Amino acid sequence: MKLHEHIDGRLRAFIEAQHVFFVATAPLAADGHVNVSPKGMGDTFAVLDEHTVAYLDLTGSGAETIAHLRENGRITLMFCAFEGPPNIVRLHGRGRHVGLADPEFASYRGLFGDHSGTRGVVVVDVERVSDSCGYAVPLMSHDGDRDLLTRWADNRGEDGLTAYREAKNAVSIDGLPALDPP
């Protein structure tokens, strides 16, 4: 493993070339559930500078990441090379969720593609950057992004998405507050 002072040009190029990344968070409670979420879809991730990244937060079946960030801010993002030379990059830091109603959301919106079901942006202040070999990560090819989440969100419409978020994204599985009501 190698530690880096910041996200340099080589690491940035590697990160931006990946089609999927993983987000890990955890509550403070010893009996709380650690969460790992896969993320993907084109135009949903951005390196803002050498110590800051952000990704578009799309409506999902839970809101663990949001709840954990509200409670303690700890977050790790992991990128694996499934194609080309083996590599794993981890970004450890402090994150925060910027919701649709937050005035700050507009400053990030232009960084990402237009995706139905957007519920905010996760912004991460990166405190630790490392990469490692990734020798055991399998080789896999990217056939394309799935459009299922987009179609699901389009079919629900804004009112349906609001109702879904109120029902499914208000608290974490450990009962921590996640999304605020609209």
C-alpha cells in the first residue's frame, strides 16, 4: 500500500475511468450496522480538487450513508480496476449530504449528468489517499450502465419519489435520522 498526499493527476485519471465505486460508512454505536453501497452510472462522480470529491446521490431503497454522515461524517470510497492493470484506490474522509432543498445544491448540480431520482450530492473532504495492488480483483468488462433506476424514478414522478423518500429514506436501519421531510 502507498499513501499519497493528495489526489494527483494519475490517481484522478484512474478514479474517473472507473465505472463503479463503493461507499462505506458506519454509525458510532458498537452494535450498529456497517454499510457498503455500490455506486455507478456515468456522470455521477466528480473530483473537485486534490482533496475533495463529490457524487450524485440517487434515490434508493435506504439512506444509510446519509444517516451515518449526519451522525459522524466518516466515509471511505473505494475504486477497483476491473479492466487494465490491477489497482485499488481508497479515499478516506469526512462527508456530508447536500440535499435538493439546500441552496448549496445548485453549485454542484452542473458537475453531473441529468439523472431522474436525484436526492442530493455527497461531498467528501478527503483526508487520506491510498492505493494498493488489487491483484485479487477479477478482470471484468463494462457492458454499459443499467437504465432501471432511471426508468423506476421516471415512472414514480416527483410526487411518487417524494412519498417514497418519506417512507423509505427517513431513517436508517439502526433508527438514525436520514432524509428530512420535504
